[in-house]
Amino acid sequence: MPYVQVRVSTPLTREQIEKLAEEILNAISLIPGKSAPVTMAEIIPDCHLYFGTVDGAPCAIADVAANNSPESENLKAYSRQVCKVLNEVAGIDWKRIYIKHHANPEWHTGKMFVE
């Protein structure tokens, strides 16, 4: 049950937000055992983010939480895809994107309690 939060320092159109969400959700399958139907994505545009200086150059951070610890090579493949889509859709230079992966051992959805 991954959760991906992406913050970008630039404004985005509704179409850009939806494209980012779609690509980020679909790319989660690069991590074995993960799929779009059980992944939640949050795209937050126009954040006050600064990368090394207060020069206003676009930057982004993606925070990826999952309920286990995937292999490093799979995380790198997913990170590569996230950077690619942020560059293509939001125009953010690859060198100005941070991606943080972390495991969350206790992770639930409301669906688990509805029987």
C-alpha cells in the first residue's frame, strides 16, 4: 500500500497534476508487489521549496512510503521514472529532484476494516 507525495516549487495546471499522478501511480509496478490500484498519490504544486539557494529555480521532492523494504535496484528504477515524468511534465531538471524512500511497517487502509 504505497503512498507517494510529490511537492514541486512551480505552479501546475490540472492536466499536469493529473498526468503526474497517472504516471507516478502506474510506475509503482516497477517495485515488485506494488500496483496502482493500492497506491495513493498526492501532488502538491507551488510549494516554497529551495534547493541549495533561494534563486527560484524549479525543484521537487517525492516522498515514497511502502509497507516493506523493496530492493534498492527496484527503488532506483521507480525513482528514475519519477524524475523522468517530473522533468517531462513539470520541466524540473533531474539534478533538482530529491526522492526519499522509507518503509512503514504498520500500514492500513479503510478497506481492511470493511467486511
